[in-house]
Amino acid sequence: MPWIRFGRNEPPAPSLPLQNMQGQTVAVSDYRGQSSVALAFLHAPTCPACRGVIENWAARQAEVEALNSKLLLILPAAPDDVSGLDPAATLLDPQGQLRRRYAQLLEFDTEGQILVYVLDEFNTPYAAWVGAEPEDTIWEELLRWLLYVSLQCPE
């Protein structure tokens, strides 16, 4: 599925306090005014496609940080295998409340799909990707979106 682009005048994206894997409370709004954010909502950390997202997310961390951006993984439960995960940036959404709020930003059913969102430093949604299994190109496209967002005038 191609990336979905949001309008420039969107309100800030939803934010709810969630526990990270270190037991700390973190919200997307914590990054407001500091950095752009990429979020990935995974449906099951044991599924091969979701595991691929986790591995690619970890491999791209330095590139994303160079763009003054933050990667956040949102999981329904803590996985048994935590390899490749940044515990501080892996948030648990056991009731799926935050995922549902982000799914409402789209005009179609996202049940069982992986959701990836790009937000600017003001938490405004710029782009989203939805699908069952990300193609290899999604990672380069994600970096391009984060670069694009970083170059936007803040006014």
C-alpha cells in the first residue's frame, strides 16, 4: 500500500500515556517541540512481519536520530524475545486504545494491519502506511518522510 499523506492543517495526533518496557510512563506528546516521531503499531510481536519491523526499526535507529527524529514501537503486550527492542522507546498498549485513536485518522478498516505514522515536531500527522507486511522500500520511504518533515518551516 502506498503512503497516505495528511493535510498540512491537521490537529495534533492522539497521545495517551503508556508504559514503556522499563515501566516509565511515556506519551507521544512528550516529544512535542523536541523532535519528529515515527510510530509503528504492531499487532503481535511474534508474527514474522512484526518481527521484521522490529529488526528494521533497530537497524535504522542511528539514521533516524540523525534527522532529529524518534522511533516508537507500540505493542499490545511485552514480547518474550526483546532482542532488537529499545526498552525506553517500546510502549505497551494492552487495551489498544492508542492504536484505535490512530486508526480513526484513516477512513478505512485497519484491523490486523501494521500501522506506521510520521508526525512532525508539533505532533501533526504527515503520513501513514498501513499493511500486513511492509515491503523493503518502506524503510527508505520512512527516512525520506522524516527528512521531508525536518525541512518544513515550523510556521
